Amino acid sequence: PQAKLIKLRDTVANRSHRVRVKGWVHRLRTQGKSLMFVVLRDGTGFLQCVLNDKLCQTYDAITLTRESTIEVFGTLKLVPEGKTAPDGHELIVDYWKVIHKAPGGLDAFENKFNTESDPSVLLDQRHLVLREDKTTKILKLRSAILFAFRQHFFENGYFEVTPPCLVQTQVEGGSTLFHLQYYGQPAYLTQSSQLYLEAACPALGDVFCIQESFRAEKSSTRRHLSEYTHLEAECPFISFDQLLDRLEFLITDVVDRITTGPFKEMFYEMNPGFVAPKKPFRRMRYVEAIQWLNEHGVLKKDDDGNEVGPFEFGDDIPEAPERLMTDTINEPIMLCEFPAEIKSFYMPRCSHDNRVTESVDILMPGVGEIVGGSMRIWDLQELMAGYKREEIDPSPYYWFTDQRKYGSYPHGGYGLGVERFLAWLLNLDHVRETCLFPRHYGRPCQ
Ligand code: 4AD
Ligand code: MG
């Protein structure tokens, strides 16, 4: 039978077993005329294959190239002391054949890009870069982390829903919408599934989704994508404090699952210095952040980058000062109670201070904001005033507004940027490293 490489580890005990495997030529090395080592890759693992004598003297062997697909038959053997091979064993090949040969010469895989290549070359060659060790590891960890998020939610009684991407409502402001035509009607690509999750709560209780969100962000930063994977949750009958507790639990629980689960070795290889954040996270109010910036002499800048004076209550805290503060404090921060004017139409005001809202951003060292969340206005008149303040036409929102008539309820939720979470957890420079095919300003959608 054909084996997956990951299963061969168990087979090594039974060395007389002859196996057949298929995969891609990951590395290739010849030693003299009668010995060739091929490291085979199949996504589940790596296997060093040893081709002796005649097997490495055929035309196919002499012209074999990296990333060709081959099929090999042979017997597993533990590698001799002092020699290394993936997982400590190798396959002594007795028969092999080419399934498909990749180009050699100038077009050879190894000539397409290297670690020194410009980022734009790496993005043009993304379909090949994916096969490279670091990218493969990131994608495997991404899969494990999405699984850990799902485990967290399922084990805590949430249902998963799949909201639509084609919508007629904005959630986070009109300036970052991607517009499109939907059978002759104006529509957008979704910025957030929040409104749909809110609609699902009365049917399903606690809900979550892992869905693409789209933002036409015309800025090239290390944390902005035009399409990103948005993990969102919505919870009925919770208080603002309970929302903060749930967020803290989500992050520490998922980190725990990754740092103790089956991918822990791969994870620590990627981020050897990682120190898991402990509960409780530092809680800081927006006014305290403004004070922090003032005390540290951080000044507000205009669009041309000129310093224009100290931050004041009501100012948006842009990416650079937010990062500076988070990196200086160097621990997760739950930044709470943003002024209503700089937040979305759906956020309720705090009972102790009418100027600010029951809102939270989670800031992580190295990345900054990875989560945005809040309680939701659940009173009909207050919601109508929210639309008005943001100059939103309420008509396409009729189904959302209606929920404030049919059994309204206090509730809250949040959205976590999966790529930003990964950039933080894996200590990566840019969110695009965490995507299969990143979409961001200045790049075509190849
Ligand atoms: O803070 P945001 O805009 O909040 C919302 O969309 C809420 N409606 C979510 C909710 O309450 N259900 O976005 C949430 C998170 C951000 O904290 C950030 O991690 C990520 O989404 N995000 C982006 N990630 C990559 N590229 C972008 N352009 C992003 N914009 C937001
Ligand atoms: Mg935000």
C-alpha cells in the first residue's frame, strides 16, 4: 500500500516492510557516481531516500530536478550513528520512477527565488514559495491554530455559522468598503460579520465565525491586508466585564493548546523566545493611553508627518504611537472605553461617563491591535441615533434594526484578525507571511 510519510515513523520498527511513497523532490544531493540522496516531501513529512548504483545512473536520475514528483519503493532503515536524516530514518530504494519532471537550467526551482529576493519577487512566486520550509511551517501552524480556536469555541458551547460575504451594510465606516454590483444593485464585500452574528444569537446562543473580511485600506503597513481572515464571536446576556474575561480566556486557552499540543515543537522552533501571556491582562482606559502618550512626549502628526502637538481626548491613536506604547509596556493591553466619536455606530456609551463607549481593543507587543470588540446598543432609539450620528441610511439595515423589536437583549462580541494574531504568536515581520496568497494595497490579486 502507498504510505503517507507521517505514518512511516510507526513502520520503522518493522524494517522488513517494503513501502511505496509518492511526493515532491525537496532536496537532491549526489555523492560520486553511485550514490544519490533525495529528500522526499508529501506535506505530512519528509523522508530521505537513498538511491544506489544503477538506480542513480539512469537518464531520469541524472536529470532529476528539485520539485519533480516521483514514486519510490523500498525498505526503511534507521540512519547510522552520526548521520542525520529527517525523523532519524531513511528509505533504501529498490525501484523508483518519475511522475513529472520539473524544469532544470535557468527555469529550475532553485533559480526562481532565494532568501535574498525582493518581497515583490517572493509574492510573484508565492505559488512556489509556499513549498519552502518556513512558509510551510507557518501554514501548518496556521491550520493548527484555527483548529485550536474552533476547539475552544466548541468546548465552550458556541455554534459556528457561515455569514455571507456579499452585503449591503457597512460595519466599520464607508472609507474602506470594496464596492461591487449585485445584479444591478450596489453592494459591498463584507468588512465584518458582526451584524449577522448578532442576528444568529437569538437562534443559537453564543456563536462564532471564521470568515474573510475585506478592507480597501490604501496603506502599506506590516499589519494591513485588503482581505483577511476574521474570527468573530457574539454572546448574548453578557456584561462588558464578562466580555473582557472571555477574550482573555480565548487568547490564553488557544496559546496553551498550541504550546502544549502536537505542534508545540514546530511552534517553539519558529518562536523560541515565546513567553505565554498570563491572566489577567493589563487593562487600560483610552484616557490613560492619551496620558501615557503625553507623559512620554509622543506627539500627534498631520497627514504629511509633521508634529502638531500633544494628543487630546477624542483623537484617534494611530498605528505608530499605539505600537510604541505597546512595545514599551511589552505585555498584552486591553485598551478600553474609546470615545463614541471615533468608534462605530453600534457601540453603547458607558453609564459612568457618557463620552466613552463599552469598547475594547487588545494590543500585542510587536503588532499592536489584534482584537476589536464592544458591547452592542440594544435599545432601538439609541441605535437610530447611532445611524444618524454616522450619517448611515438605515433602510438596508432594517433586518438588523428589527432585532431591537423582537426580544432585544444586552450582548457583546469581538473580531480578531487571524493574520495579526499569527504575526504576534509566531513573531513574524509582516501579516502577509501568514496568508496563503496575501491581498494588500499595491499588489495584484494573482
Ligand atoms: O477593529 P475592527 O475593525 O472591528 C470590527 O470589525 C468589529 N465589527 C468586530 C466585531 O466586533 N465583531 O476589526 C477587528 C480586527 C482588528 O482588531 C484587526 O485584528 C483585524 O480585525 N483587522 C485587520 N487585519 C488585517 N488587515 C486589516 N486591514 C484589518 N482590519 C482589521
Ligand atoms: Mg479596530
